Amino acid sequence: MIRNVGVIAHIDAGKTTLTERILFDCSALRYMGDVRDGTTVTDWLSQERERGISIISAAVTCQWRECQLNVIDTPGHIDFTAEVERTLRVLDGAIAVFCAVRGVQAQSETVWRCARKNSVPGIAFVNKMDRVGADYRGVVRQIAERFRITALPVLLPLGAEDAFRGVLDLISGRAWGAAGEALSEPNDFLGDADVRAARSYLIECLAEVDDGILRDYLADRVPDEVSLKAALRRAVQACSIMPVFCGSCLRNIGVTSLLDAICDYLPSPAERPAPELLSGSLPESATSLMVFKVVHDSYGLGRLSYVRVYSGRVKPGQVLRNVRSGKEATVAEVFRVRADLCEGIAEAVTGDIVALCGMGDDVVTGDTLCSPEAAVELRRICFPEPVVSMALEGSSESDRQGLPAALRQMCLEDPTIRMKEGPGPGQWTLSGMGELHLEVFLDRLRSEYGITAKAGHPRVEYRDSIAGAACVERRFEKRLGDARVLWAAVKVSVAALPRGSGLQLELGSAAEALPGACREALVQGLRDVLAADVCEGHPLTDMHVRVEDLSYDACDMSELVFLNVARLALSDAIGEAGRVEMEPVMLLEVSTPQDHLGVVIADLTARRGRVTEVDSLALGVARIVALVPLAELFGYASSLRSLSGGRGDVVAEPSQYALCPRKQQ
């Protein structure tokens, strides 16, 4: 049986250490690596080992009991959330890791929202129970309040901080120490009043969501271990309960109980709902795959496509069709992946996650690959728009020559990085999710491609919108010779939408009736204007565009005419509606000592920030939530350390675009 599981968390909660302990306890490693030494399996990039953080998602496979575990360790930094997005798209379960001292943090909520968006059930693991200030009950309470889900403790910690020595399973009554060593005979702890209360609470919570446990509860019968596990499994898969486990990854306590929970409570691929489709139906026997990641292998294998098998089987020599491009390719190899290493296998079955070699250069993240006779397309993966950009150019002539190809390859691997030519000769503009994102990208450009680039200062990626509504009709003509005139006229309406709505494009019946090539040219003309590719200003957002009417000579049509008339009409409509500049606003979660709270809040206010929430955490730490324009946040992490005596921490994620004040425009 297969379990496809992702490890998600805020940065420094212990995801990578947990993955390392999982591999060790599953006998997939002889020795446990350490993040501090840069010796872990899943943090294999040089940038990850230097910085001590995960930058890309890394897949590993191991065996626990009767289950094959495909585990993906994901990044915890907000700049690399896209890695979490595309990983959760193909997973069946998630392990959400929390620090026992710091509890639920900003990125914890962000990645959990990603999981819920994809209906991925989760298990919580409260790590670092051996740390000073560890508060298991407090973290459980935070999970329930901030995730709006029933957080149900299944393990209780035995001891705390330096005295932490093991965990007690409330369902089985067994206690476990380091590396799963039994601490006592079963049920030795069940006489304790706190344990009895915790077990009663577990049964009551399950009785609220499971009829079988409810019948036992009402009849005053104590459900047995098998019944409790079955009920909890159903509740987890329905996403109505989040079981909470605890331990210390560093001391390898609680990890084997978590491995049992993965097998006992998280679903197999066969138990998950069918994936969302854009077209067709999922074939029972034919092969269908989702490409969730594309990388260029550094060991000479070329381009690897990471895929989830949704139906059928895939093996070397098999022909697959790319639904988006219509092209067919033959699978050269099927690989089981272990971080940066690949092991060839004979075939992959339904539900498996593997890498394919030989699928061609046009495969991109989100593509559906299927048997040539199948008619199915899976819902594509959506990525957030970049918010920060910088100009760069090669440092030498050889760097300038190799830069464009290297940028294209790296942008293919990371869909949240965008590139375009300019602003000057030989220069390129690179856009990404934050300063760290772009900084790591440049490091990888140097280490993996041998290209050194000179980069400008990071700057904000502004957007434009419109102040009102407008409807215009424009005609475009192209004369060919003395008598022949190609023409088209289009009426386009635009209207402003609430902030955060994005773009909505509606063609209308007249445009939908156009022949395919002319319709595509019309749509391309509209998109050129919206992306600011053919006019001044920034890309547009928060507006609705509709093609109201269309006229043309049906006997003499030209794609170029439709392209130009669409550009002309939409540009003039936007001008009449009133173009306004928008700036990205970030949602900040700031942690600072209580005695520095006032000065930190004052600094946020001076940066045009709006504080929305302030509360207290353990050990005299305050938490501040605020909305702050991105333009005011360059270098903020260093400033916060200065204001907080070196003990402040901040996490920022894109929230919305807001009207840019005139003095900022």
C-alpha cells in the first residue's frame, strides 16, 4: 500500500529533521544527518546546506510496516511557498509540524490553507518537546483556534523540557521512548487522572463525528482500540478532525508513533476522491499522469518530469501524449527518487510518485500526460504572481552569451520566477516572490551554470487597475493593394472589480463564434494589453473585460487584424475608465519580546502599516499581525533585529494589491 505524504511547516519547526528521522527509523539510512552540519538527505542543494533552510521540495521513499511511504519535504520560507503549492496538489496526506515553544506561526497557516484548498487531510506533530518553554496544550489550543478544526491529542508527552522522556498513546495505552523503545507495560499509565480525562475527551470528540463510537458512548461502553482507530481514520479522511502527536525529532522521540499514524489514519491513493478534471473522464486502464515538477538533472539524465500516476501504469518504452501540446514522447526511464539521486524501476503503478526521463523539452509543470487513446486533462496548477523584480546582466561576454538559456531553464523549473528582456541592451528583468527567492536564484545560477550576473537593487512589481467602467468600439483596417481592405470592428467593455479579484476575461457569443486562429489572435491582443506588453504602465489586475460585439468581413479575415483591433479597443477602454497604479501589500507576522513591542509597532506604523492583531505568546514574546506595503519592507528583517535586541522574527506573505498613494506613484 502507498502513502503519499508531505511534510509542511513554518521555517525552523523541524521538517527536515523529521524527514531524516523517518528515513532512519524505516532503515533507509544507516546514520542520521543533521541540518546544522548540512548532512541531511533532503537538503542537498549547496544553498540549503549553507543557509540551513529548505529551498526546494525533495522526495524520498521508504517502507514502514506494509506501506510504501513517498515522503516529500517542503520548504518553510514564504518565498518558496510555490514548492508547497505544487507538492500538495499531488499528495494524499500532510504532516503539519509545529514548534512546541512558538506554536502556530504565519507560514504554518499559509501551508495549511494550501492543504485545505486541495482537500488534503493532515496530522499535526508538535516538535521540540524537549525545549525550554514547550507548551503542548497551548499549541493544541492554537491549532484548534487558528485552523478552525478539532485538534485531538492522540499522544501525551511524558515529562517536559529537559525531563521529556517519551510519549503515551491514548488509544493503545502504550508508552514509547527514543527510537520507539517501549517504556512500560500497556495501560500502566491509564490510571492517572490526567490521562483518563484526555482519553475521555478523545472518545467524546470521536463520538461527535462517528455513529459507531456514539452508540458505544451512549450505552456507556468503552470502545476498543480497533474501533477507535477505525473511527479516527474516517474522521481524518473527512478532514473533520486533526489528530495531534508530539515528540522531539532531535532525540528521535515520537517519530515511530507518527509513522504508525501515517499508515493507520492517512488515506491511500485508492481512498482519495478522483482528481478534478478540465475535460474528459479518468480512464480505468489507460495511463494518466500529472507533471508537478520539472528539473534538469545534474548527473547527465537531462530533463526529469516528476509525476503522480492517477490511473494505469507507466514503464520505460511506453508512449505518452502531452494533452496541452498534443505531442507524443516515449518514456526512456522511470525513476524512484531519493532527493537528488535516482534509481531506475521497472514500472510505476496507480497512486505512485516517480520521475520520468525522455518526455521532451516542451513538458512544463501542470501538464497532463496520458495514453494516446485517452481523453482526459487534469486541472492545472496555479501559481501566485511575482511581487519583486530586479535587472541583471552577465558579468563577462561569456556570461552574457549563456545567461538567456540558463534563465529559461531555471524559470522552467520554478514557475514563480519570470523573465523578460530589458530594460537595457543585454539586460534581463527577473521577477520573483521576494528578496531571498531572487538571491537564491542568482546563487544557483552561479553554482549550477557557472554564470555570474550583476544584479540591480530589488524593486516592487506594481500593478495597474481602473477607477471605473467604460465601453468603446474601435475599427481597424489593413489595406492590401488598391482594392482589398481587411477590417474588423470590436466593442469592448471594462469594469473595476473589488481588490483581490484578479482578471476576468469574457469573450461573448460573437467572439466565441470566430474561427479558432482568429479567436486566438483576438484573445492574444487582449492579453497583450493586460500584460502591458504593448503599452505603457504595469500589468493590470482587478478588472472585468468583456467583448460585447464584433463585426468583420467573413469572406476575407486576417489574424493580424483581430490582434490589432483587440489591442486598440481595450487600450482605449482602459484609458476612458481611468488607469490607476496599485502596490502589493504584505501580511506580516512579527514576533518580538514584550518589552520591545511599542517601538516595533511604531516602526510598522511609520512604514504605512496597519496593525490588525496583537497577542502574547509564551516566554514573554508578543505577536503582531499587520498589513504593510511591500515598498516599505526592503531590509526590514535587519531593522527588526536592531529594534528588538536581536530577538525579533518576521514572516511576510503577499496579501493583496491596494491603491498606491500619489506621493508613492
